[in-house]
Amino acid sequence: MILHLKYYFCQMDKKRIKFLSLVTLSLAFFAGILSFKNYTTITEERINKLTTEMDLHTLSNYTLLPIKHSEINLKVNFEQKKLSGFVTHEIAKKRSVSELILDTKYLKIDSVQDQNNKSLSFSMGDFDDLFGQPLKIQLLEQTDRVTVFYETTEKAEALDWLMPNQTAGKDFPFMYTQGQSIFTRSWIPIQDTPGIRITYSANITVPENMMAVMSAANPQEMVAGNTYHFEMEQPISPYLIALAVGNLKFQAIDHRTGVYAEPSMLNECASELIDMGKMVDSAEKLYGAYDWDRYDVIVLPPSFPFGGMENPRLTFATPTIIAGDRSLVSLIAHELAHSWSGNLVTNATWNDFWLNEGFTVYFERRIMESLYGADYADMLALLGYQDLMDEISSIEPSMQSLKLKMKGRHPDDAMSDIAYEKGYFFLRMIEENVGRESMDKFLKQYFQDHKFQTIVTEDFLNYLDNNLLKGTGNDLVVEEWVYQPGLPKNCPNVVSSRFEIAEKTAKSFVEKGALGIKPITANWTTHEWLHFIKHLPNDINVEHMKDLDNVFGFSNSGNSEILALWFLQSIKVDYQPAFASLEKFLIKIGRRKFLQPLYEELAKNENHKEWAKNVYKKARNNYHYVSYNTVDKILN
């Protein structure tokens, strides 16, 4: 007789573990079964082993009854700012449980049916601020498809509804979703966990003169009838289901890459991203075939909270990368790299987020090196190292390890430079010790052996030891890298001659003045300017800032990366002439990477904080939930 142990790890009720039964333990896990024989007692050690491999940020019973395929049918209503319709989930006919549990948050559930249109009983569990509510559906013996009729509400955290004046064209509204990390449950009742992979199809009905695009096979022009059909045939984790609706047009880059944007921005965006096809070719040479058919990018309005989101087949990107000189396209290389690390091989839990991001930063910089040279990639690595050291100095030690313990915390807390940059330097350390040729061969095989799978850190470490390190992990202090705070002593040392010049120029600026250093800066890249601003002397004053601004026009730069860093310096020095431009920037740009440090610096001074609160009143409605949730905490 086989009985099952069912876990609900509720973060607001941390110690609650409900037993459905207990004689012999078997746990349906991902695509297989994880078995433990003859356990008559459950020790803390055994529970810890299981929770290492389970996602604690879902209320669903995905380990016992995982969804296989979802069909989404929704109508987009801009006037009411809601999505309404239904989703149908396919489940296994042979199963050991009679209940399907889905994640929901702020959804209005109308009814539930099976494949024969028979009503299914359902109930909503208790609401949790972090998780939302479990939707518990009672299954009939013959049920293999479950259809949930529902609509979203104004509290949906995944949805950003923009008025026409918030877009580039000013004539049509715009809507987009952001599923990562646990926001998909606020627009689709689903098992919202990276621990499963599903295929999906969709029918999305939109208003006249608008186009819908998704993380799936997409149209390249508007269709008659206003209903768009989508198919995603490769299995993905639910946080990667994405939708955008607006007045969009498409322009091809090459045979398998292209750009979606509002018509007024399309040519500019396509010109900026002209190297996308080359990036895909370069990535394939490194780590194997691109398995997603097409790679397109949609450039979203400025409120998008991230630089980019790696939604399969269609990267969602911020317009802040459109600098006019292609200097910020490393972000596209990063999102493209996610087509292997993150989308092809996915972290099974948010504790293992570095498996997505550390690999992707490493891969991104290899792509950039192949296109623009080692000096360029080293500048990116040094900027990343600086960000990492700032992060380590400001966050608690428990959040500095690669493998995290996120129980009771929002998964977004894992989205720090620890996952990105410490993960990168860990992989670069291995490369420097085993050699690039061996590292490339290993990673190419790693992606092939784990494609369309979800894994945890321990899976990777075992694979690393068996296929590359061969027992030398202790010499490389692998355990320290993964499980301890800070940076081990064998962290790679990155040197950039171009940055050395930028740093010396920053130190000599006070003596020479802006005009005195101008000849040295004539051919600088964005990255050299960022390094220069970061290394301005600590005793720089308002007059120094004014001199730099008069000569180089930093306060009115068209480059968002330079602007954000310049504004940060302006706040520290209280350089008031920059504050008018800073206000415009804070109102227009919703990218959290820029907003968080600027608001944090403003909050350190009471006068600046009061100024920031007044600006925020104008800006908050332009921000996505991900961004305003962060800023709310800073200013309150």
C-alpha cells in the first residue's frame, strides 16, 4: 500500500505540515517520483532534504498533480482594466489525489467545469499576503481537463495598464504582464511555481487597431477580427507566460530575429538592436542550438520595472536600452542567454535563483566578448564586481550565499547582485582553473543534458563534480562559494586598462577641470563614463558638478545608465541644478534598477526625502507593482 505525505509550507504559518497519510512516503516530484523507503517517522533532516527540492512559494499541489498543458482564453478590457475569460488545464487521468489545487491572488473565480461541461465543486483557502489564495477543485473520477472561468481585478500584481499619455505614441493604451517571480497567479489561476514545465496555447481578444503578443509563436502584423491565437510548444515554467497588448508594429532584423515596438519608436529600436541576429549566432557557437525557433524583442513603455524579462521567444525590454549608440545592448545578450540558462534549464525553486542568473551573466559576457572583444567584456565584469561589492556591504550575510533560504521571504528578495554577479564570478573562477575549452565543453553538455528540465543547486553541484571537477571541488572552495556569505579569496581579479585610464581621469579632474580632461574622454564608451562617475573624488562639491555638467551635459544625457549614476552623485552632493531633470526621470522611468538606489539616497536626507515624496505622488501611477512596492517601503 502506498500512501502520501502532502506538504503545505505556509510562510505565514511556517511550521504547519499537514499529513494526508503516513506509512511509506512517495512524493511525485517534477517529471518523476522521489521515493523514501520504510520511513515510519519524519525527522527534521528528512524534511530539510525534501524542502531543498520543493518550491515553498506556491500553495498548489504541483508535486502530486502537476498541470501538463494550459489553454488560455481571455478578453482584454482597457476601460475596466481587466482580463476576463477562462483557462483550461490538462491533468493526468491516473492520479493518487482527488483534488487539484491552483495558486490565485486577487482573482474573481466564477465557476469550474470539467471536459464534459460538468460543474466541479471548488473552494478558496485562506488569503495570505505573500501567496494569495489556493483554489481547491474537487475532481470527478473521469476528469482530465479542468476549466476555470474567472476575471482579474484592479489589484492584479502582474498587470500594468497604461493610459495613452504614458506611451510613446500617445494615441492608444497599453497593457503588459510581468510574471516573475510569483505574479502569474494574479492573472491566471495556475500552479505558479518554477518547479513545473507546461506547454500552453491562447486566444486573446483585443480592441480595434491593437496587437497582442505573447511568449509564444507570434503574429507579425495585426489580424482581422481582433482575436490572436498563440502556441507555445516548448514546455516552460508558468512565470514565463507573458502577454503584451498595444498599438504595435514588427520589423525583422534577420530570418529569425526582429523587434516589436510602438510605430513611432520602431525604426529607432530596430537600428539599436541590429546585432541581435549576430548574438544568436554567437550564442549557438558557444553552447549549442537555439531551441525556441525565433528570438524577438518587444520594447515596452518606460514603466516596465526591469531592464529585460526573458520571456521565451519574446524578450520584454525597457526603452532605457535605446541609447542611440548601441552601448547598452549587453542587456539583450543577457536576455538571449536566458534562452539556455533559465528558460531551457530552470531553477526549480527560488532558493536556486542563481542557477538562472549567474549562468546568464557568464554567458552574456561571453557573447559580448565574441562580438566586441575581451576589453569590452572585462569592463562589464568590473562594473559588475563594483555592484557586487556594494551589494555585499549593504545586505545581511544570510542573503549573500548563492543557495538561499527564502522561506518566509518574497522571491524578489533573491533578485540581487549576489545571484547575478557572485554567480558569474563563481563560474569564471571555475573557468580560470579548468581552462576555457573544458568549461565550454562542460556547459554545452550541461545545457543539453538538462534541457527543458528544472533543477536545484545540489543537482548542479553533483553534475559539476562528476563531469568537470572530478573531486577537486574542495580545492576550489566550491562549498564556500555556494553556501557561505561574502566572496572567497579565489575570486577572479579582473583588470581593464580602459577603466584604469577612466579612474585616473576621475582623480585628476579636480585639478584639471572638465575642459582639461575632455580630450581624454573623446572616444569613451558608456562603461568608461560609468566608471568615471563612480570614481569621482569623495570631496567633490557643487562647483565641480556644475563644471562637469556644463562641459559634458550629464543632467540631460540621453543614456539612462549615465543619467541614473549622475543623479545619484547629484543627490549626494546636493547639486540642485540636476533635480529638475531628476524629477522628470523619476516620473517617466519605472525601471526598479534605477529607482531603488535613487529613492534610497534621497531618503537619507530629510529635505531630499520630502522632495522625493512630492515627486512620488506624481510618479507612482506610472510604476508597475514591482517598482512601487519597493519605493513604498523606502519612503514610508
